[in-house]
Amino acid sequence: MSERLQVTVDVVSDVVCPWCFIGQKRLDKAVASLPEIDVAVHWRPFQLDPTIPPEGKDRKAYMLAKFGSEEKLRQIHDRIVPLGAADGIDFHFEKIKIAANTLDAHRVIRWAASAGDGVQDRVTRALFSANFEQGVYIGDKAELARIAGENGMDEAVVADLLATDADKDAVQAEIENAQRMGVSGVPFFVLDGKYAVSGAQDAATLADAIRQVAGMKVG
């Protein structure tokens, strides 16, 4: 038997980016449509707004300052909600009371990568859902530790690490590296460290890109 083809997908994303949540769901569909290829997904950090203070900001005031009016904000949400629903996401923007700084969330995602097979994926999905579907404030260290504990990590260890500055510099360095690579918006998919797909492309587009990269390894 020939060896199975393998493709690595590094997803540069932020867990407060609705398009990244949609991108995660579409990547799931793409991977499911390629049973002949082993796809290894790794989550990489990005911050849409690193200037948000550690304690967060009132989300409504923050979004109004960013987009200018409630009508504009409503139009944006009205566009995203049905797109999310089509991919199985139950967006509840009205539940999000505080806009979070996501540096701590990215630290947890980084640690999850070494917590066992599939743990990083589970933690990342749980953070997306907590923020966008449940309105959980994911800038809260106790909530982050709880979510980590419920998805395959040691809650006490995560809580202890979050109380320190562990890996803050490493996460920020990774974000800066992504920016040097030209990443200015997320989600951003890097296939086998060489080929890029930008934006929340549909599942068929992602699957085709993965299939093409896998095909380059044949022969």
C-alpha cells in the first residue's frame, strides 16, 4: 500500500473574529470531504486589536466607535448571522458585553498544542463558541482555565500559567512573524508552510487547495 498523503494547515486566526469562526467550520467541511488525505490543523495567533486593555472594553461602545453607528453595526451583524447559520454557528452578538484582549486566549491555545492529540482543536472551537454563541467573556482568566479544563487540559495548571507572563512574548513574536509574512487579515490558511489561502473561503475552495498541495507530493 502507498503511504497516505499528508498536508499541514496552519490557521492564523483570532477567536474574536467571526470570519475566523466561519472559516473554522468551513475548514472542517473541507477536511471531511478529503478522507484520502491526512490533514493536520494547527492554530496560530493573531490579534485584531492588541490595543484593547487586559480588562477589555465595553463592546457596544467599542463597536460603535469602530463602525460609526448602530445601523452600520446592525448591517454587519445581519450579514454575518445567516452565513454563520449556514455553517452551523448560532451567532449571538448581543450576548457579548465586553470586547476582550485575546492575548491570554492565544496563550491557552498555544499550550493546548502540547496537551494531546486534538486538544488544540477542541479548545479553539470551544473559545469561538464561548465568545460568539454563549457571550462568555474570554478575557477572563478563570473562564479560560475552565474552558481549557473542559476540553482536555489541566485546569489548575492553566490557571497557574495564566497568572504569570508565560509565553506572552512567544505569542506576540508569532503574531509579528505572521505580519512580516504579509498577514494583515484573518483567517489566513498556510498549507505545508508554503501556500496561502486568505479569508473565509468556502469549503470547496479550501478542499481544492488542500488537494492541489497534496497532489504536488505524488510522483
